[in-house]
Amino acid sequence: MHNGKTAVITGSSTGIGKSIAREFSKRGAHAVINYVGNPDAANDVVNELNRNGSFAIAIEADVSNQSEVTHMIRKAVETFGKIDVLVNNAGIEKSTPFLDKPLKDWTREIEVDLTGPFICAQAAAREMVERNIKGVIINISSVHEDIAFPGYAAYCAAKGGLRMLCRDLALELAPYGIRVLNVGPGAIATPINKKTLEDPEKRKKLEKEIPMRRIGNPEEVAKLVSFLASEAASY
Ligand code: NAD
């Protein structure tokens, strides 16, 4: 399905991003495992994918840092010749009541969750346009691009912004044959919400709010992302 394609997945040493990298790799893509701060986890993913016969590399870059992202995209192109898919998956969240939220926390969440996807999408799209690649950019947003969540004002604002960024880029890049999409998962069991899910009471309360009455798993998001990046979803 993705034979010969190159997929850059941000924040893919853990959680949903790791599952997306596995899914692309299983379907024949070269994968760039982007990470910050934990090279061992990123190298474990790379080794796992390479053992299974694909070609993956790890590149450290903070998605909110334009020069690091430029370097990552350049290295990906040098290694694999082109970029076909960018998945803007890296994200952070921090629960703090609005009245106590320090400005620096607000700024950091907006930088990583909204400015990061802008920087990565621009760098990848420039490469795609230059090489006439009809690529795909998929942002991992959240149900909280629509649904308010007390304590998470910055996260909700960033994901809401990501929704409009996606809509704008979809129109601006369509003439180049580049598709831009958002995937907005509900609660998925990953390191980001480990604390909540390990607390039986909090988990039960959360499950009660979910129509399917269960937490999703990262593979369920990865399969959708892989489909959306494929020819099967070409229009
Ligand atoms: P996670 O914490 O396992 O994954 C986030 C990854 O992003 C981590 O590997 C982290 O190191 C990386 N990261 C953080 N800041 C970065 C930066 N500045 N530059 C590069 N990488 C950075 O959690 P996850 O649940 O797998 O989250 C992946 C995405 O899914 C996030 O965007 C998150 O908002 C979104 N999401 C998660 C859920 C959920 O319930 N788990 C629901 C909806 C949306």
C-alpha cells in the first residue's frame, strides 16, 4: 500500500506515533522516527522496524524549532530522496485550572501542538512542491478540537487552531495535489494519559463518557491514518 513511500512521523518514539510508524513500515514505507530527548526509545523503534525488513531512521528535532525541523526534513530527503507523507503527531498537554495557568505553559503547548504542525507542514510541503510529489499531510488533532475540556484551555485552543490550519492548508495545497487531513481521536491509551488511565476511578468515569464505553488503542488510530495516506483515499 505504501511501497517506496517515505513517511515522516513526528513524536513517533512512543504512543500513537509509534503505532503509525509500525503501520506505515508494515505496508512498505520508509519511516522517519522523529523524537525529542529520548534517543533510546527512538532507536528501539528504528531497530524493530529495520528487523522487520523496512528502512527506518531516527532524527531528533523539536517540532517547534524551525531550524531543527528544516534539518530533519533535509536529512529525510537526503536519505530517502523525497517525502510522501508527513504525520504531525507530536503533542503535549498539561492540566491546570485556567485561573492558575502560567503563561509559559500556555505558550509551550501552543508552540508544540499548533506552531509545530505549521513549521513541519511548511517544510514538508515545500519539499513536496519542489519535487512534484502528490503528498499527504495528516495532523493528529483530538476530539478537543471541538469539545471543551476544563483544565486544558491551551490544549483545546491549540487543537481548535489545528483544525482551522488543516482546513486552510487543504485548500492552499490542493492545487499541488497535496492532501491535508486531521484525525481527531478520543481517549487512546498512551503515555500521555497513563496517570489518568491507571487511576481506576478516573478511568471508569472516562469510559462512562465514551459512547463505545472503552478507551481506544493506538493501533486503531494508526490504521485510519495509513488508510487516509493511501491511494484508497485519493480524493
Ligand atoms: P505520547 O506522549 O506517547 O506522544 C507524544 C509524542 O510527542 C512523544 O513521543 C513526545 O516525546 C513527542 N513530543 C513532545 N514534544 C515534542 C516536540 N517539541 N518535538 C517533537 N516531539 C515531541 O502521547 P500520544 O497520545 O501518543 O500523543 C500523540 C498525539 O495524539 C498528540 O498530538 C496528542 O495530542 C494526540 N491525541 C492523543 C490522545 C490520547 O488520548 N492519547 C487523544 C487525542 C489526541
